[in-house]
Amino acid sequence: MSISWLNKSLSVLVICPLLFACLDQGGGDDPNTYSSCRITESKALLPWDSYEDENQCWNANGNGYEEYEDAVIWCERQVTEYRQEKYTILPSMTYGIYTTSCPAF
């Protein structure tokens, strides 16, 4: 396996998910609704895992959530699914809900 092929493969793995995340802006920036969920802190063992975790953000469907409690339940579900898919030993994570869409990275 050549280094060139590996670099191209890694580029596709990194760029494609970022591109699709940027295309779906979800609920928008309505100050009356909660539009996004972000991991704000990760206690992962490896620094690059923490960095990747802390760049996770999900936009709500439609116009977002009007009720804070509904947004918290949705966000907790997003973070829980992410942690369970990525880790065997689950690190502690802090997350928040926001009235703005996810930033374009």
C-alpha cells in the first residue's frame, strides 16, 4: 500500500463527512428555538479523540425545538449514540444546546 493512496483515502474520510455536515444546516438561527447540539468537553484518553469529540455538532430537523426539555432529550440522545458507536470504554462528555446552527468547519 503506497503512502499516496493512504493520504487520498484519509482525505476522503475526513473531507466527505465535513462536506455533508455543512450541507445540512437544519433548524437555522431562530432565537426562539433550540437548533443545535454540541459536545463542549470530552474526557477521552487520547487528545486527538477529545479534539474530534469536541468538534461534533448536530443540527435539529425542521425549525428546531421550542421547548428546552425536548431539546435536551434530543441532544442527550445524539451524544449517547455518538459515544456508543465510537468507544468501547465511554469517556465523560459535556454537551450543550444552542439557538444557532452548527458552525461550518
